[in-house]
Amino acid sequence: MEEFKFNMNNSVKVKLNDVGHAELKRQHDVVAANIDYNIEYKEVPVDKDGYSSFQMHDLMHTFGHMMVMGCKTPFETLSIKIAEVLLKPVK
């Protein structure tokens, strides 16, 4: 198996489902309530194929608690798109 290095600051793409969109809204509402400020929620941008981009570390931080057996997944599939140019062979 060939191995690759990947920087956690690089962007990846996932297709969020309703659970994922609801989780982003929930987290937004928690922050807005904690700072006692009414901030309008804006959904994450979606490309023409339905994918949203996140830095890998942000994706893990935002949805990691949901990525355990028994939880509803926040993604349509468990596939993550990574641009090939971002992968560097391990030497």
C-alpha cells in the first residue's frame, strides 16, 4: 500500500446531510447564546456537486464527536474528497 502525507490545514470536501447541517446550526446557536449576541446563521457554501469544503482539522473538531458507532453520521457517505495535488508520497 502506498502511503501519503497530508497536512491537516489542507481542505477536504464532504457532502453534508440534514444531520450535518443541523449540527452546524446547533453549534452556531450555542456560540451565539454564550456571547449573548444575535448573529445570523449562514449555511456553509456547497459546490455544484453538493460538496462543502473544510480544513481537515476543522472538520474533525466540528463533527468528530458524531463519528462513533451508533451516532447518525453528518455526511451522505463516509467518503472525503482530497485533491491529489495535496497528497505527498512518504519517503
